[in-house]
Amino acid sequence: MLNLDAQTAQRNRAYRAFKLDRAGRVFSAEIVPAADDTQARRRARAMVADAAIELWDRTRFLGRYEPAAQARL
């Protein structure tokens, strides 16, 4: 039988990272496993490439991370 206590449940938290298009609409989502909010934010920032990322813990908004502005030539 699985013994699930509060500490085990905390370690297995699954956050959601939503990739947004230029209009701010979700075009894909990914589960981000993390031990806490800090680790989840770090992982979400690492996911940013050419699309903005919004990070959520169920209905709790944790942040929006934008791609770095490209230098103009």
C-alpha cells in the first residue's frame, strides 16, 4: 500500500507551464514537476525561448516569463 504523507505530496507537486503566442493565447502546455514554487519558477524561466511562458499551480498564477528582446541590426 502506498504511504502518502504531506511531505511526499509536497515533493510531487506538478505545476503547469503554458506557452503563449504573440497575441497572448495558449498554444501548448507542459507539466513542470518541482519541489516548490522557487524551483518551478526557475524551470519555467529556463523554458523560455521564442514564446512567453505563464506558470500556474492549479488556479494560482505564479508568473509570466517573456523571451529576451532581440537586438535590432
